[in-house]
Amino acid sequence: MSSRFTRLALVVLAAVSASCHHGGTPQTVDIGTYLGGQVSLAEATPVFGAHGMVSSNSEPASAAGAEILQAGGNAVDAAVATGFALAVTYPYAGNIGGGGFMNIHMADGRNAAIDYREVAPLAATRDMFVDPATGKLTDKSVIGHLASGVPGAVAGMAEALAKYGTMPLSAVMAPAIRLAKEGFIVDSALFRSLRGNRAVPQFAGKALFYPGGEPLQPGTRFVQAELARTLEIIAAKGPAGFYSGEVAEALVEEQVRGGGIITMEDLRRYKPEWRTPIRSTYRGYTLLTMPPASSGGITMTETLNILETFGPLPRYGSAAYSHLLTEAFRRAFIDRNAKLGDPAFVKVPLEQLTSKTYASQLAASIDRNKATKTPAFKVASEPEHTTHYSTADSKGNVVSTTTTLNGGFGSGVWVPKAGFFLNNEMDDFTAQPGSPNMYGLVQGEANAIVPGKRMLSAMSPTIVLDKDGKVLLVVGAAGGPRIITATTEVILNVIEHQMSLADAMRAPRLHHQSLPDTLRYEAGAFSDAVADSLRAMGHVLLRTSGLANANGIMRVSGGWIGVREPRSMGASVGH
């Protein structure tokens, strides 16, 4: 990796950003234009790469992807390298014990989406998380061995590489193996995630992350010998090295020990699914988004279709804009929560929900001066559970990937001898229709637990093409249902409000998911006077911090700009 491409002088960055009005790309307007120069978030410094870019929540993982780009790999090779590296350096959410979605756009015009979401084990039952004595939900869908779905990450990344990559699995996994075997320097993000989650891990490897009972300290070198061994087996044998043999046996042994239900047969049966991306338009730009079992693509498309009917939207930060955005999110989430699920098990009305005619009908129900009401309940907490990364290469191939364990460190279950955490994705099912899950989402029967079924997800890896059909944005986010709203807002900020990517990322965000009927907002999203106006319209406001964790890439003249989430840690590394 050439450092001269990773961090250019600010004067060069300014020149590149200023030149990005080409090929249908919008002009850029500083966020200060909208907020009077008062922005509470830290500066989101863009990084330029003339030949390629990787943006993720971990600097060593981004560097792993950039290393593969410099070695001649394409964006898919780099995405798989970054994904495996995140399993080493970002154990909070990066994983081989979970699943995800990868959205691929090749420079020759091919588009593909691979769904490697976890599935319910064969022994799963519809009411497995309901206490038979009280009829109330237990916490077993969140913590412990029953919370885990069958992992899909290894199978999905290997499948994407085999179809669209150019390098062997052993080559793209080499940086991750090196990071596990030789170690990497613990940063403040890993330290804080461990310090803040002492109560979560219920695993045999606790001594590894809490030596002497204290979390790993920043600046120390962290070596993971068991994980290195697992990665070496996968690199040598492919997915069979994970879904059979000693790694699979270690996983099942831990499941049996803790009362889990994942079996060798579950692992043997797992297969990722190739899907057709949802293709939609907004103001002449094209969006390529994820279809179910992700809810992200449909919900984003429905939201943007509703907003498009209003013509040019009101100014960012105004009461009128915040109201319209909230009401569009509300309607899209109502459909999301009631109608979406694994397409292998339920009939998803995709054509209707992505129709501009249907969006016009929904838009007509919006009163521009009054909030619509939906029933409310107490919302649960929303831990950072997921991680998004974006890659781009010199030929114009791009990949948008979101991967997850669900809650931070997943189910808290550690697989001894294999060195990784298992997910708690079973909580993303509708464990009890009408009751909120850990993200406060109230969902219906379409997402009920069925053996072999994929649980509904909010992950929204997205690619935006400009009016000339060239890549403009590669973006996505982490943070439960806030993924959908944050990704949508970054796109709106660039296209509708003509912000630079750096400003689009740091612009304060809003979130509404229909239930609970609460408009959450970050500091600086609007003024006190606007807040008063929104309350007068009938909105219930809740100020919060850190609405989602996004990472993005934007095409500019001469290359790519990468911006990591300014609310969190991470890095964009250019080549």
C-alpha cells in the first residue's frame, strides 16, 4: 500500500472536492450553509485515492483491503479481504460467526447482490423465546446459545469472491491471518467496546479480551492464535473449512455445552443466496439496493419515492424538511414492519412497495402541517451491532457490504478452539408479534421464526449511479433500523442538498421508524425554534447521539474520496 495515495495535503483534497461536478455529479455545498456554521460533529476528513479506496470502521481492516487493491485485486477481492480482517480487528461486529449482505456493481454493467444472512436452525420453533408460564418474551434471543442463527459470512464472502473476484481465497485472506497471528495494536474503539460491554460476554475466551479482569488496553498488541488457526483452515479449504471438520465441530460442541440448537446438519445445509438488486431512481439518479431478506432496499426506495413527489425539498434543517422526511420514514417503516420477510417463506409485495404510483398515494396522505399518529411504547436500547464497509477499484468496480453479529459481540458466546463470537440474530425475528425486539421494532407474522428461514434485516448496502450511469456513491451503515434512515439521509444530503460526502456524513441525522412514535434527532439537526415548530405539528422529539455508523466512498475527478463515520472510529485508505 502506497502511503502517498492515502493522505494528501488539504489543498489537494480541496481541489479534488471542488472538481467533483462532472458526469452528472451534483455540486457540493458546505453544511455550514444550512446550519449557520454551527456543526457539533467532528470534521469528517476525506481521503483521496487515485486508483481505489476502502472505507471501514477499522484502520487495519481498511489497510488490508487496500493492500489487496495494490496487489492487483479488484473491489470484490478487497471487500472479502476487508471482511475477514474485520473479523480480527473489529470483534464487536466484524465476524465469521454472523452474516451479511454484499451489493456488487461491476464496471462492465453487471450488478449482483449476495445474501449471506444467518438462518434459523432446524430445531428452532416459533415461540422458542416466549416463557410458557407467563407468555412474556425472555432474553434468550439476545444473550446465550439459543440466540444464534446459523452463520453465513464465510460462505457468502467465498461465494462472492469465486464469482466476481480475481484472486484466490488464500491470497485475500493473507492480511487477516497475519493480523490474527502477529497481532495488531489495540485502539481506543476496541478498548471502549470492551469496557462498555463487560456484562455481555458469556464465553470461554473471556480471559483473552479481559486479561487480569480488565479490558485490553490501548496500545497493546493483541494476538489471536485460535482465530489465526481457523482462518488458515478456511484459506486452505474454503467454506468447507468452516462448515465441516474441526471448526464446525468446535462450534457445535459449544452449542451443545450451552444448550444451543445449531447442529452439524445446520452447518452442512447453509447456502448463501444470489439476489437481484432493487433498481430504483431518485431525481434521475439510479439506486442499487438490497432486496429481502434485507428490508433496507425496499424501505429506502419507498421513502425516496414518497419524497420525490414533493419536488425540490425544503431546506435541510428546516421544520418543513424534517417533517416531510419523518412522515416518509413513518409510512415506509409501517410497510416494512408488516409486509417484509424472507422471500422463500412469505410473498413480499416488492412491485407495489417500490412503485412510484403507490408512493404518490402515500404522499397524498401526508399533511404538511401536522404529524400522523402511530401507537407508542417504550423502546429498547439500540446497541451498535453491525459494521459497513465500501470498496472501489481503478476500473470502476465497487462493492457495498454490511455485516453483523446483531448485538455488540453478538450473543456473547465464544467458540473455544476456534476463536470467534457467535451472533444473536434470532432476535431479528418476530419472536412475539406485536412486541418490540432489542431495536424497538414491532413486526408481524411475515417475520415469524421458521426453521431454515432468514430473519429480516435493516442492512442497506447501497450503490448510487449518477445521471450518466457512472458510480457516484458507495454507502451503507450500522445501527439496527437506523441503518435505513442514515443511509437514506447521506444519499439525500448529496443529491438533494448538494453536500460534499464529508458534509453529508457529518450532517446531524433524524430517525423515525413508525413505532415508537418518536422523532429522534442528533444535536444540531435543527434549531430550538424548529424543534418548537415540530412539537406544534404533533411530533414527539427525543434528542439522542450517534444515530448510526456509516462509511462511504464517492467518485470524484481523478479517483475516489473515502469518508469514515465521524461519530465513530475507523479509516478510509486509498490506493
